[in-house]
Amino acid sequence: MKLEFFEPAEAATVLKCSEAWLRDGAAKGEFPHTVWGKGKIVFTSVHLREIAELREVRSGGATAPTVRMIGTRAQARQKFS
């Protein structure tokens, strides 16, 4: 098993995103990561693959119908329907 380790700046380059976005996602618990020493965030190659998969958007999937409401009258009607 070949596992590579990336600091946030390196990981951001690989994922073609900003380092701040990546750090924020890790801090919020949205992205998998490892913490070494005194809070140093490190990403592995497996983590980067998971992050890419988390942000994948698939087309052709069933979507929930959206209700379009314009103005306060429509909102009032929606409450009583």
C-alpha cells in the first residue's frame, strides 16, 4: 500500500482548490484528514480521493420537485394547502 501525505497547500494544488477552503472543510469536520503533533492538518492520498468523491455531482438523478413561491400571498396560500 502506497500512501502519500500532503500538507494543506500541496493538497489544494492537487485538488485545484484554495487552501483556505480545504482547511475550513477540515475544521468543520466536512473533510477527512489527519492531525499530527500540535494540530497540524495533514491529508493522505485516500483523503483526497474521498474529498473529490464527496463533492461529485451526478447528473440524471431524481430530484425533489421544487415549489416556486413568489411574494407573500403565495407563501400564505402554501400554509393553508
